[in-house]
Amino acid sequence: MTTASATARPLSAVAHTPVTRLRLTRRGRVVLTALTAVPLVLAAVVFSLNGGPAGASDSATGLDLMSYTTESGVVATLAYSPTDVGSAVFMTVEPGQTLWDLAEEISPAADPRDVVAEIKRLNALAVETLQPGQRLQVPANS
């Protein structure tokens, strides 16, 4: 018969791994600061080159932008050309109405895709979601 015996070791004899602390050299601090600052500086440069959060005028297209908040709290931006305001045709979006519906309504003979693209361009729409009561400029030659 074989017997196994375990001998108890004192706590001081147990291997103890030392706790290491992170120590940065001067060079390490400079690299860490640069890695943090460079993206922030680049973001500030891009932000300033794009004209900030909301431009008052888009000189390339001659459009003025007007932002407003609807009753539901949605912020909408309307683009208009100050020289064409007198000849502009506007429509108010009804509940459930889509850009495709508007395109078919204002120009039934034309390709709805072209009319939708023109409505998006006239109103500087980035998305195709419309809000009831939203006022949109539509192509006048339709």
C-alpha cells in the first residue's frame, strides 16, 4: 500500500510574484500625448474646413440653408435659392407620404427616380424620411 503525504510549507516560502507598475519614460509620455492629440487636431481641422455644424450658405450651389424644429422635435433643414424664391413651388408633406408619392403626384409622366433625386437636391435632403407638415420645394417645371 502506498501513502502520499503532503508537507505544509510556511507562507514565506510560497513564491510571490511582484506587482509591477506602469512606468512611462519621457519618450513614452510624448508618444502617448501625440497619439491622443493628433486625432483631435485632425478632427478640428476637418470641422473647420467643412464650415462648422451648420453653414448659412452653400456658395457652390447658391443655396441658403434654414434649419427649424418641427412640433415632434425633429430638426429639419430646408435649402432654398434666394433668387428663385418667387418662382419656387412648395408642397406640404401629408402623413404617410413618401418622396416617391410626391414624385408621382407632381410629375406622373416623368421617371419617379429622377423627380425624387431633384426633390432631394432642391431641399438638400440626406435621407428619404419625411415628416408630416414638412414643407418641400418641388421642381417647378413639372
